[in-house]
Amino acid sequence: MKQPIIVKNSGYVELKLIRDDRDGNLIILEALRDVPFEVKRLYYITNLENSFSIRGQHAHRELEQVIFCIQGSFTLGLDDGQNQQQVLMNKVNVGIKLGKMLWHTMEDFSIGCVLLVIASDYYSEADYIRDYAEFLQLVKK
Ligand code: T46
């Protein structure tokens, strides 16, 4: 059973997985069907060989994203300013929505871990909130 997601602006995104015992698995994501936005950007993070790396540690003002662990595992930390939780990401077809104003961190990467993220918009540094005190002020408004 999946752990309930208690933070705001998040939730699971479970993709169709076609399992072929002999030839591997096929996982499919369709924009505006599996995710509630048009996909304008996709990026992936590899070479997470450093076990004490911490990525993320920010929130987005408007951007919507879904994060997947397509190889290995990592721990995703979520914080909406009121509730916090940690989710073990280790299922190739199960992602987590990173909605607006959701502080997130990625850590405890396994060897060979690969993260895949799909995003609703192009990269804009102005959309990031990288200061936690500022984030808390904005979500409490
Ligand atoms: C997020 C989490 C899940 C770009 O120039 N273009 C891009 O599309 C991205 C994603 C990043 N960058 C630059 C910005 C920084 O100078 O790459 C550098 C590293 O980015 P950052 O420290 O934000 O990386 P992460 O892994 O902490 O966060 C990334 C995404 O940036 C972020 O939007 O939500 O993954």
C-alpha cells in the first residue's frame, strides 16, 4: 500500500507499465492525461554517486512538475509550510507531483540512481524560492 501524501499541491502519478517478462518493462506518460499540464521541459539527474548529496531545497512559485525515480531509489522530502513528510522513491512508474509552493529535497540516493522530472514550463530562476524563511513567509500569507 502506498503511503498517503499529506502535503498540499502534491499526490501520486502512477503511469501505465507494460510488463514483458522476457523483454523488460515499458512505462508510458501522456501529457494532459497522466499529468494535468502540457510538458514543456524534461530533465534527468544522473551520477548521484555521492551518498551525502542533497538536491532541491527550494520551492517553485508557479511551476508544476512530476518527479520519478527511474533507476534505484532516493528519499523525497516534501514540506508545504505546515506539513512535512518523506517519501521513499523506488518504483519506476510511480511519480510524485511537485506543485506550486512545495518545498522539496532529494537525498539518500542509491548507487546508480536516476531521477526524471517533467515540468510545465521552461527554466526560470525567478520562479525559484531558495530561501526557506522566505518560503515560510510566502505560504503563510
Ligand atoms: C526541481 C528539482 C526537482 C538550468 O539551467 N535549467 C534547468 O532546466 C534546470 C532544472 C536547472 N538549471 C540550472 C540551475 C542551476 O544553476 O542547473 C543548476 C542546478 O539546478 P538546481 O540546483 O536547481 O538543481 P536541483 O537538482 O536542486 O533541482 C532540480 C530543478 O532545478 C528544480 O526545478 O524542482 O530538480
